Amino acid sequence: MRAQRGQVRAKGERRQRVNRLNDLSSKEWIKFQKSWFVHNPPPREKGVLLHPAKFPENMVQQFIEFFTKAGETVLDPMLGTGSTLMACAASGRRGIGIELQPKYAEIAERRLAHAQAQLRLDGDSAPARQPQRVILGDARSIDAMNIGPVQYCITSPPYWDMLRRKGFETQRERRTGGLDVAYSEDERDLGNVAEYEEFLDQLCDIYLRVYDLLDDRRYLTVIVKNIKKGGKVYPLAWDLGKRLAERYALKDEKIWCQDDQRLAPYGMFSAWVSNTMHHYCLNFRKEASAT
């Protein structure tokens, strides 16, 4: 009988379940499991305005705190100006970020240095503070970067070459202000790949290389959206889900909604063209290796 194998629990006593994934309470866990959320990023800091598509670190931090425990290692192979590492620093995780463009890597380094200096000024001597590492390089060469095992990867890739499309969102305002409207002119930049299938191939190649760095049963989150170009929809999020599910297990999606964007009369009185104000947060898991 089961009672003979150990001490019998008192009537009504609940078995304590071990949280193997994160440090959250059951209430916090359940809240994160909602399949959609609204997040409108706050105004961007002056130092990161140069980058045309900054990742909101306060949102990234929520994902990091769900998919890791304090002290674990998080990877972002497309770092930009360092949002993922800023979120790691704020949550006591060790972050590693790879960035192709020196100007953005330098901004990330400055932001991290400023954050650490601010912590010292505030008298924060918490032992949970973790080192953050910025690697200047091409994520397609990740195998040679001596990164070692990681417990989570979160990233947002270029949305193909959409930043180069005439009239894309706030390009006119950014150009007038002397800010970047595209990531770079670098031919290695995925945002400069003209052919959709080639872009998809190169992007998936990076995430499949990340697979080899992830510990078993740990997660990859890719934040992305489908694309409208030349009157055609390119289902980037869905294509990524299908492609990567050949190696990873696609577990689910969270829909990130923004409700503070200005509406435009696309196709008015003629055709259906949506104002796309949501992104897909695709969550994949590396299943246990066969033994």
C-alpha cells in the first residue's frame, strides 16, 4: 500500500511541488500562462534611439523570469542595443548577447556599465548580481564563440527587409532626426537579405545552432510577426514555427498586442488590409536527448 512507503500525509495536506523551471509563485506562474498580453513600450532612452527596432527590456524580463531561475544563463544571438542583457542584470541572470554591428554593441556596453554604476550608487551589493557579456560577431559563427551551455534563449530577429520598405512606419521622422532607418548596409545583416526563402533559411540556421547550446528541456522564445509586402502576406511567424518544430518542440505562442499605435486607412473603401499591432512570441523547447 502507498501508506507503507512513507509517512501518511494528514487529511487535507497538499503535497509540495518542486518548481524546477523558475522562482515564481503559483499566482505569478498562472498569470504568465495567459496566451495574450498588452504591452506598450515606454518612451525610449535617448541613448538607444539610434536603433530602429529596440526590444522592450521590461517585457523581456517577464519572459526571462518565467523560463529561468536566478543565476542561470540567457542567450540573445541578435542583441541590438542590449535589452536582453539589461533585463538579465535586473533579474539576477547571467546574459550573453551577440551583436553584428559595432555601434549597437557599444551602446549595449555603455548601457550595462551605466546600470552597474547606478547599482553601486544606490548601495546595491547583492550577491545575486551576474556578469553580462557582449560578443561582437556574426551569430552564424556561434559554434566558434565558446559560449557553453545556456538555460534559455530569447530573441527578436529582423522582420526580413521591411525596414527598407518605402514609407515603413516612422522612417520619415527617423531620417529627419538623423536616426537609423535600417540596421546597417552590411551584406551579412539578415535585414538586408532580399529573398524571403534565403532569409528564412539563414534565420533558421542560427536558431538550429542555438539548439546545440541549450540544456535539455529548456526553451527558446522567438518574438516575430507576419509580414505584408507588395500586397502579399509572408507568414514569417508561422513559417518559423513550422521549420523549427522539425528540431525543437513547438510548445505554444503568446500574442503581444499593442493598442497605442496610430491607425492608418490602408485599403480604405477598396480592400481589407489590417493595421497589424500584434507580435507572436513563439515558445520552443529542446526535448531531452536520447540516452
